[in-house]
Amino acid sequence: MSFELTGKLSEKFDAVQISEKFKKREFVIEKSEQAGSTSFTNYIKFQLSNDRCNLIENINPGSDIKVSFNIKGNRWEKDGKVSFFTNLEAWRIEAVSNASGLTTENLPEIPADFEAPPLGNDDLPF
């Protein structure tokens, strides 16, 4: 199952060689949301692995990005004790271009008296 999240790159860390066959690199997205009159910010940590570790290389902190990722869960047992881990495994990172300078925070407001044109027959062949 695949998910997407758009936010601002807050932190990116160096790649770490875990074993001969496994390397990982972590990064954090800052995601601000408005719930009624309350604003809150989440910091979501993602992981890149092996040949994907370079996906974040040319992206600077503060840049808006869209991350495509999978949720991976693992079970680990040692000395009879069982632990579970969840990782957000990123597999694609795209820069969010904002050529107009508009963001969700500074989009123009729609006037309260605005009426959209009615939907209906417009005689278009498609």
C-alpha cells in the first residue's frame, strides 16, 4: 500500500551503513495543519534505504517536497522479548514547484457572495 505526504523538508541526515547489504538515510518532513482555530505542526521521520539514499541529496532543508512511501512493520525478538517497529519507507521524492508563489497558507480567499456558474449542457462534444 502506497501513501503520499507533502510538507517542508525539516532535517536530513547522513546515510548510515547498517550491514554489508543494508544502508539507510533518514529525513524529517514538517507538516503544519489547521484544525478549526488551532494550528499544529507534526514532524514526520522517513527512511530511505540502499540505492534510494541519494533521492534526498540535492534537496535543501526548507524546500517543499512530496514524499511517496510505504508503511513497513517488523517484528523483532531477542532473549524472549518481542518488539515491533514501524518505518515510513520513502521510495520517491518530488520537489513541489511553486512558481506562482502561492501556498495553501496564502491562497486568495473566495468572496462570500461568489457564485459558481451552473453545471449543465454546454454543447461540448466531450
